[in-house]
Amino acid sequence: MEMKRNEATLNRPEGDRVIDAPYVFMDLGQFIKQLKNEETWGKNDRNGITIFKTENLTTVLTCLHKDAMIKHNSVDGIFQVQVLGGRIRVSTTDGDIDLEEGQMIAFHPGIQHTIEALKKSNLLLQTINEN
């Protein structure tokens, strides 16, 4: 297996990291600190980082300010949202559900939803693509 890396950028000078290898260690607490210390966090309503990416699985850590929204989202694969901290509201055509730390929701492909941060929140987002 070939190791895949993300390289540092001007916006993320400490961004060089392994995102795929036979095993990848992810320190979620450290990534959250990094996201909240970046300039993007102060300028925007969210900041996120891909922490694992392979052919069938993508894992993104996202921090949202209160009232930030990911509107009308729909994913081609199975999509999971785990709340690591904070509180969010997930809206679908079937209604709304509030989630807090330690809770998660999973969607089958193509299910449209909106995520709203009811307070500052840290989310682990995973997309699983079936091949």
C-alpha cells in the first residue's frame, strides 16, 4: 500500500499529514485545537480538515460556530455525523432532530439534510462509498 499525504499550504502551514496508510493515528483533540487556532476559524462560520481518505472512506473533522449551517447537503455514499462536542440540529424532509455530544446520525446515499449548529460544535463526518 502506498502512503498518501496532504501537504502544507499557506492557509495550513502545519498541514502536512498522513491521510492514508496501513494505519493512521488521529488525535481528534489536537486537530480541534489546530482548527480553532487557524485564521479561517476567526474569519468564517466553520473550519474543517480531512483526516483520513481512502477509496471507500473519507473522514472530515469540522468545527462550526453557533448558527453555522451546512444547507441542503446530500452525499453519494453512506454519510455519518458524530457530535464530538456542542449541539446541532439536523433537518430532513421527515423533520428535525437535535443531537449533542456522544450522539450520531447516519444517512443512506442521496438523503438531503441540513445541519445547523445550535452552539459551537465539533463534528466528525464520514462518507462511505460503496463500490
